[in-house]
Amino acid sequence: MSKVVLITGGSSGIGKSIGEFLHQKGFVVYGTSRNPERVLDSVFPLVALDVRDADSVARAVAEVVAACGRLDIVINNAGVGITGPLEEIPVLEMKKHFDTNFFGPIAVIQAVLPQMRSQQSGLVINITSIAGYMGLPYRSMYSASKGALELVTEALRMEVKSFGVAITNVAPGDFATNIASGRYHAPVIEGSAYEVSYGESLRTMDAHVDGGSDPNEMALAVYKIIQTKEPRVHYKVGAFMQKFSIVLKRILPDKVYEKMLMKHYKL
């Protein structure tokens, strides 16, 4: 029997690449989008889902279970970016960001766990970020939301293991997607104390995304995890130096690592 996969944020970017790859491998794939009727090129069905709306999440999960009778794999991929000096990001924008990147995946997990417990099987893959392993300048909220999801996953794994449900994190580095165009940018304010440094950092961040890896690398990594009998707690996918930066953070003194990041971002 083909396994049933639900991918949030499956209409573009990494989610779309994962969905197409798994579809080609014979999985029954459902993606989600806030406006699926606007997506005309998907090779797998899309259901309406807004991770910020618990009722929307419940309806989407119920629709897939009703169609297939089960739900084997959930990939929490939906997410947004946010940039800006912490001092200048409106608190409302910070809360909206966490609603999508942190509380959204949790809402999906809460909705799918009853079905997975009843099956005594299931796999939840949370797409986080290498940025979640370190506090990056002008990306403080993004690092915080992804880092928080990493820690929640660590705790949740232990809570649900006895039910036959596995949880894991996959942290990508920079991939060539449309995340830069869709994220919230605090404006570069003329005359601000951060005008020059934030403006330079913003251009650097956008260049990293534009020159990022092929999203199909994430698709292959996710497929390999699905084929793994006992997935690890954490996976990292991306360029060598991006993954190695996590190792450096573990072994270098804090201030040395901080200087390295500041040099990288020209601060």
C-alpha cells in the first residue's frame, strides 16, 4: 500500500520539490496552500490550509484522512521569512511570524497525532533551518522561530515514541526558492542607526538565497529519511560551510564565533 503524505506549503519552493519527488516515487501526496485554486501546475492534489487557523488545519487533515483512510507522513514545510533590526521590527509582525513558523506546525502536529496514534505508526518531519542553530544578525526572529521548533521536536519525540510515531527535524541551508520575495522585510529607514549595516546585510541575504542549492537536494534528503527505520533527531541539508558552521558553533568560544559571523555579514 502506498504511503499517504501531507506537505504543508506544497505549492512552491522546497515543499513543491519534495511533493513532486515523492509523487514520482509512488507515494500518495497531498500538498496544501492557502489558495489552492490559484495553483494550476501541481502534479499532486492541493487542499486548502492556513496553518494560522486551527479550523482550517483540522478540515485539511480530515479531508485527507477521509479520502485515504490513513495518514502516514506529515511534512511541516509551510513557513515565512522575516528580516530587520530587532529594535525596528513591529511586535505585531513578530507575533504573526511565530504564528506561521512555530505555532502553525504545532497546530498541524496536534491535528495529525490522533490519527497516527490510532494507526500506531506515523512520521512527522519538521522543516526548520540551519539559521535555527545560531542567532543571525537581522534575522533574529527567523532564527528564534526555527530554533524553537527544533527544541519542540526534541521533546515531542520522547512523548510520542511509545505510540509508534516518529518525529524529526530537517534543517536546510540556503536554497534557491521564492522565500526572499515572500518574507517580511522591515524597511531600511533613511537616517536609522541601522541604515547602512542592515541594508548591506539584506543584500547579502538575498544573494545567498538567489545562489542557493537546488531544492531537489531537500527532496532526496526527505525521501531517504522516510526510508530510514529509525530517523535521527536532527538532519542538516545544504552547502558544506553552512553545515560546518553548526560544528564551529559547538567548538569555538562564543565570542570567537560571534566575530566570525560579524565578519561574514560585514558588521
